[in-house]
Amino acid sequence: MELTELTQLAGIMVAGAASMRAAISVASFAGRRYQYARQEKKYIAQFRHVTARVFEDAPVQRQKTELLWQGKRKFRVVNRVYENYNQDVCSFYLEPFDGRSIPSFRPGQFLTFSVPVPGQAEPETRCYSLSESPAVRNYYRVTVKRIGAPPDAPEGTPPGQVSDYFHNHLQTGSIIDVYPPSGSFCLEENTEKPIVLIAGGVGITPILSMLNWLAATRSNREIWFFYGVRNRGEHAMYEYLQKLAGHMRNLRMVVAYSEPTNMCRHNVDFHLRGNITEEILRPVLEARDCDVYVCGPAPMMSALGRAFQNIGVPAENVRSESFGAASLVVADTAEVQKPEPEAEQAFQIEFARSGKKVEWSPGDGSLLELAMANGIKARCGCRQGVCGTCAIALKDGEVDYERTPEKTPAPGKCLPCVARPQSNLVLDM
């Protein structure tokens, strides 16, 4: 065989091998696509199964959680990720130290932590919202903002003790005590109504859990997401939210920067200058009957409560969670027209352990707020009558509640975070 013929034969063999590799590659790709399609169907079926389980009757779900997990349980930090340029918002990924399964939760719920703050004999208790979708079953994620000293505080005032502990002391491998998921600020899944999600600052965390769940379950609901933050430096989950908005065709995201810097790009990083106001929300809320979920700081909650009332959003359509003891109140029209109630009576409150007696008047708020204003240390978590952490003995007198507590206190006890006196009191504080 001559050299020319050998060369031609070699070329044919190379071409044949390339064709064969291409055919194998196409077949392999088709096989992988088939496998992925099967896995995707299984994945969606699992989501539907989880949906049915997570959104069953709330009391039944709480009973199941309590049977599986009572009291404190140790979790290990398996990862931590900063979520903004300023690096004052950090996500902590937690897996159970005992390796056993963890219960699911409803989008919007939180975990309660018992934190051994350095220099203190007793641990502090704080609640942080779960920021991941309930569809993720092998870990929990909470996203915590480092809280600095108040702007008007004297120089040298320390930052928030618990958030500072999370940021400075919790590293990969650290162990922390955790109470089971709780909270009533939850996404209502059994409806196809349009949904409006509104977050201010780190109030994005429970809202993000809702968004992640809607994305994971491929919800077809019309979704509006309004996010207010100072600027790009504080903008949490920026890249992830951009991807999510591109992936979910039924999601419309509006970002407002109240203090944009020269580095903030209008219509790229944010859409509006200023805060989320009634004028911004009115076109969306007036045009549709929707469910509204709001989480943010006290000034934002106060402003939006008035905005919803002016727009005419029914109070039963609004669910909210706020930082600290602030709350969002949306009054029905009928309630607004009622005459002002007579001034409430003042009462004497004795804090037995502290040896202090002070007078409570309506402007003092809850018993917890009264105690803290008078330098009385008190355990607290959610400050909304949900976690039950602040429960104390009521030695004498009667209380009423600003809102019905989710955790009913035991006989002879009260939850000062949402309690107001109905008589003179003696408290075990």
C-alpha cells in the first residue's frame, strides 16, 4: 500500500473515530438529559410531598415538631458566608451535632438561640429568621446582621452582644444551642392570590425564605418584591436576588436605596431613590386583591401601616414581623371611625427580684419594655409572644395581652413582651 493510500486510510479512521466519539457524546448527553428529567420529576414530586406536610394544620405541625425535638439541641456551624459588601450581614449554615434528622419549617419562621456571651454568667436568648427554603432538609440557615452601637450612643458603647458573638465567635466547627423552628409570620400556601413581599434592611431574611420556597415549588402566583435598603454596601444577597429575578418570570423586583452613593448604579443596582412609600405601593395594591407580607424596622412598619390603611388594604390580608417590639397595625375603616377609648389607668409594678417598684402608664408599652427602661435585665427572644423565652412568674395581679401569644404561658406565668397590666402587679423579675 502506497503512502498516499495509507494517509487517506488514516484520515478515514480518524474521521470515523471522531464521528464515533461525537455519537457517543450525543448519546451520553441524551442519556444524562433523560436522567436529569427523571430526577427533576422526582424532585418536583418531593417538593409537593414536602408542601403537603409543611402546610398542614399548624397545631398538628407544632405537635410533631415538639415530639421530634424538645428544648435545646446542639448544632454545628458548617459554613458561614458574608452576604453584602459591608460584611455586616452573614449567613450561618447549621447542621445537627447528633447527626439526626431535623424537622421542616414554614417559610418565614425563625430559630431561637441560647448564646453564651463572654463576660456574662447567663446566656442571652435571640431569635433569627430562617433564610433558606424549607425544601432544603439537611441544614438550617440563618442570616444575621451585626448590630452596632446606637447612632446617638456615647463613644465606646459596645455593639449588639449576640449579633457580635455570631460574627466574631461562631466559626466553622463552632457549636451552638438551638431551639426548634417557631413563629407565626408564615407564607400562606393554600391560595393562588397575588403576593406582595416587602422587606427593609435585614428584614429580608424571612422574606427570602418565602421567595426561595416559591421558587423551589415553581409557584405560578404573581409576585411583587419590594426591598428597601440604604445603598449597595448594605444590599444583602445582591447577586442571588438578581439571578432569582431572572429565573422567576412571575417575579417583579423593585429595590429602593434611601442613601445611594456615587458607586450605586440607578436602574442596575436599584430602581428608586428613597424609601418604600405609599405612592410606590398604591398602583400595585389598588389593582389587585393580594396577600401582603412585611418585615422591617419600626419606622418602616409604622409608615406602611398608615399606607395600607390609606390605600384600603384589608387588615386580614397583611402579615408582618418587625425588629424588636415594634409592630405593624392596619386598622379597618370601621375601627378608624370609632371614638377614642378613655385613658387607661396607671398601675404599680413591683419587680420582686430587682427590688424595684415603678408606675406603669399606657405610654410605657409592654411589661418587658417597662422593665428594660428601668434597667431591669430580662430574658427575651422574639418580643412578640411567639418563642415563650421571656415567661416569668406572675406572683400577684392580672395581665392582658396586646396580641394573643402563640406560646400560651403556663398557669401562674405571663409573657411580659406582649403583656400589659390590668391591676397592680408583682413580677418575678
